[in-house]
Amino acid sequence: MTMATKAIKAAAPPAKTTAGKTAAAKKKKPAGKTTAAARGGLRVRMYRVGFGDFFLMTVPTRHGPRHILIDCGVHAGNIKSMPACVKDLVEVTGRKLALVIVTHYHADHLSGFATQAGEFEQFEVEAVWITNRLDPKNGGAVKIKTQIHALATHLRLQLAARQDLDGAQALAMAENALGVAGGSNDRAMALVTSGFRNKPPVHYYEAGDTAELPPSLRGALTAQILGPAPKDAAADFTASDNKAEQYLAAVEDQGLPSA
């Protein structure tokens, strides 16, 4: 149910001429800190937040660098660096993003949008891409999301009192599905879909869909949607003998078994 994308090689920026420069101007600059973006290349930055995903891709275009944010979350192993990382994101991007991509509904991919909502509400974003398993207009997507949320809630209530390692690990997985630690997943999704300053268009995609790139990225790169699987081929929506979905439905209706 995770959305996966593949960025194809970015188009080369226009060549720059050096005609008319003096010999002094052509002298090699002193060694210093440079980035791929500054040299006209594609740069991918992975922010260190703990157990989570927070990626910033900077794409060279003929109008200058443009930025793509892929997920923003942390769950287990939180090293409390999210505020500082988002502050760096603000400084690098100037609160302007060409594209925000949300791969799926887990705290380790979403929580930063909730805990740092005050910062993100000031961002201007051209477009948002989200897995179609979170499309509120799709009945199957809404159903399975509700079932997973119900199961995780039941598990959290039953596992909270356990002291053993297995119980702690299972509790962590349940809480990751809910986003209860540091900001709910629902609050994060509300920010991503309607909380940015300019209310950008939101697109829900599955594998094989033709992605609509925001204007500033057209001609600079192409993208392919690799996942999730198409709904008409995915067992989580169509298979009548899907045991996982049947179990989720039973939990939603009857609660967890006693043993």
C-alpha cells in the first residue's frame, strides 16, 4: 500500500559561456563547501531524525533549483531532531516546495507534518502526491484504513500493560499505525491535504498512473509511479478469500479474540 516513485535522469541545465572573462576571473576558486545543487546536479538529502523517513530532493531546472519533499516522520528511536531538521528545510527551500510526496499512512513517514504543523502551514506547495490507498473518495480505501485503525486501537489497549519485549515491539507497531506518539497520522494527513498556505492540488496515484508534474518541474525530470499495485489487481480490495481483510473486518465488528 506504499506509494513508490522513480525519478528519471534530470535534464541538463543550459550551458553557460565564459566568453569575455578575464584571466583573473577564470582563476580557480578557493576550495570550499559546495553542494550538488550548487554545481547544477541532482541532490538528495536524508535528514537524520531516528527511525523514520524525511527526504529532500533538489532538482536543477532552467529557473533554478526546485525542491521535492518525500515524507516527514519519525517513530521509534526518535532522537528529537525533527524541529532542527524542519528548520533546515525552511532555510534551504525558503518555504517553497514544488512537490510533496506522502508514501503511506505510518507515523515514521508522517509525524513531522503533525508535530511541526505550525511551520508547514506557512509553506507554498505546487502539488501533493499521495498513495491512492488514502483517497477519501475511494470506498475500498476508506474501508481498509478504518479496519487497520480499529485493529491498531484494539491492540494498543491490550498491549499497553505488557512488560515483555514482544509486547513492547507489537505496541510500537500499533502506535506507528495510529501515530499516537508525537502527533496523530490523521492530523498529519489533514495538514498535507489542506493545510499548506496556498492549498495546492492533491493527486492520489497507484502503479501505472501517469503522474502530473507541477509546472516548475516539467522539462527538468520525468517520474514513474511504481506502487502501490493497481486496485483491480490488489488483493486488499478485490479478493473474496483475502484472509487478512477478513480478519480486519472481524476485529472491527467483534474486537480482538481473548487469546
